[in-house]
Amino acid sequence: MAGLVEPAARKERLDKFLFFARALKSRTLAQKFIENGAIRVNSERTDRSDLKVGAGDVLTMALHNRIIIWRIIDPGTRRGPASEAQGLYEDLSPPVLPRAEQSPYEAAIAPRDDGAGRPTKKERRDTDRFRDGGD
């Protein structure tokens, strides 16, 4: 039928999409996240929270100490339950690497043998009880 115009694909603000998809807890956090330049849309870094995204766009972000890559399936209309939020995107993220045996912080702490160093509160009480005749 001539004259019928196909409706344009629906798009949503980037901060709203991150909120709807439950990537971040609030729109305010989403706006700050975006303004810090921590997200790419279709391989282009953006700091505009009002950027319109829709189906087919690919988001790349560093979130929760890992790289997350999402292809948007539906921009969403509300922040629903987690099961609904997971239907808004396809997760293309690389697998999470196994954690190292120790973090750099833990590796920097010198080892200490049991009983060496300052006694714990429980150990001090036990010592006092022993010295005072074992109440």
C-alpha cells in the first residue's frame, strides 16, 4: 500500500537505558557514569547522557571491574524486574578471567605465624584467667 510510512525505530536516552537495563541503580549514577567517559556507543566514546540509543547499538563499558559489551535488543519503556531487564540486551562480554591467588594488597602483607605478635583480646583474657587462678 502506497503512502504508508514505517514508524521509525524507537530510541531511548542512554542514561535511561542503563537504568532500565539495571546496569546502574539510578539515572543520576548513570548520568555521572556516562559523563566520566566510561562508555562507548558503537565504538565511539561519549559523555552525553542524552544520546539516543536503540535496537542494534553496541555499548562497551568498564563496569564492576570488568569489560561489559551489550547489543541493545529493545530500548525499554520502564525499569522492570531483572528478568525483563535482561531481555533488553544481548551480552557479548568476554568471559570473566579467574582471579589471581592473591591480590597485590594481600601479597604485600608479611606472613605472620600463629601466636606471634600482639595477642588478641581472647588470648589476653585466657592469659589473665590462667594467671589469676582460672576463674
